[in-house]
Amino acid sequence: LLNSLTLLLQFQGATFETLLRARLLFEPPVAGAAALTITADQISQLRANVESVRLGERMAFGQLVQRELDFHRFLAKASGNAFAETIVVALAAALSHETLDSVHRHDAEQDVGFHEDIIDAMERRDSAAAEQAMREHIEDVIAKVETAYPGLLTRVVHWI
């Protein structure tokens, strides 16, 4: 799916903004669903992921970005919906090459607070709060990109 999706998006001239806004369409409801189905072990896995990003100053930037993407993959898996998980993973992977080329270490580290808010909502089984926290997280990413990386949102993403 990832290969087909990325090839199709490349032929269509998809921009970085297209992919980020697609995440905004999919990930908040997935987070809300995950809040209702997540297990204690999955919450522990998400917390361990966040802690590894917090301590990420000793890891290569590519590893830090991978941990960041893993958080979203773990969360989607916790939703219990294989389709949602596949879409979230495909979108995250499609963005990962651009992310590595375009953002800096501090961007990934700043996401820790948002991730903690999402986990806290899930721990309370508060679907609406988890959905809202994810929405705010992705909107923050879009706003940061608009401010810090002018022109990136309109840039066509290439994978091949």
C-alpha cells in the first residue's frame, strides 16, 4: 500500500501540505478510537517511546524522527482498526523522507508535550480529549512548518 500510495501521490504532484492535512483528517479520530481500546501495555509502550524522544540527545536525528513516527504507529495500532493503522503508517512513512530533510532536532523534541497530553487522555479513556490533543498536535506541526520552513508546504514531495 505504501509503495502504491506514494507513487500515486507523486504522480499527482502531492505537496507536503497535502500529506500533513491528510494526517489531520485521519489521526485525531484514530486517537479518539484508541482511547477506548488501548491496553495498559500499549500505554506503557507509548510512554517509553516519549521518554526515548525526551532523552534523544544521544541518538542520531534519523532515530529521533523514527521514534516520533513510531509513536503515531503505536497509537494507530492501539485503535484496533487495521485499516486506520495502515493509513496512519502509510502517511507517516510518506512524510518521513521529507521530515528528515526538512526539520531539525528541536522540532521532534517539542512534540513530547503533545504526545504526553494524548497519552494522559488515553489513560483516562477520554476519547474526545485524545482526539482534541491529536488535532492540536498536528495543527501545531502545520503552524511550525508554515513559520519555520517557508515554502515547504507547497513543495511537491518526491519519493523516487
